[in-house]
Amino acid sequence: MKKIFTPLTDEYLKSLEGMQHAATDDYFYTRLKAKMERNLAQQGWGFKLKPVWVIGSLVCLLALNGFMLTQQYKIKQSTNNKTSPLQNFATAYDQTILSSY
């Protein structure tokens, strides 16, 4: 296979001949690592999210939810037995209807 070079390609290749790898100062990475570790140590959470706190909070919320559901079920059972459908509808929307029965 015959390689064809143009003057522009030759110019680019000649400009790349004198390139050297980029270098850093001595101990640059050591100083960078120390600075990153210092910043990481300062960025702590104010409240520690330990599994004990998370599980305890979830148990409390589930217990509260269960209690509220049972109370709502008891209220519905007591209102369904004593009132008319129109009063049940009004109760669902926190309204009152005076009955003339």
C-alpha cells in the first residue's frame, strides 16, 4: 500500500516530533491527596443516619399509620349504621346536614 503525504500532513507530523509528556512538580499528587482528604473530613453529616434510627422511625410511622386506619374504619362503621347516605356523603367531605326525619 502506497502512503501519500501532503505538505500539510508533513508539517503536522514535524510539529509533533518535539513533544514531551506533561509532567508535574514533585509531591504534587501527595499534596492533592492531602487536600482532598482534608475536604472530605470537613463534609460530614450533621445527623448520623444509622440503621437503628431509620428502622425505629419506620416502625413508629407504621404504627401511627395503623392506628389512624383503625380509627377511620371505626368511624365509618359507626356512621354507616346510624345515618342516611346523604349524611354519609356530607361526613366524608366534613360537612353537616340537618335532618328533618
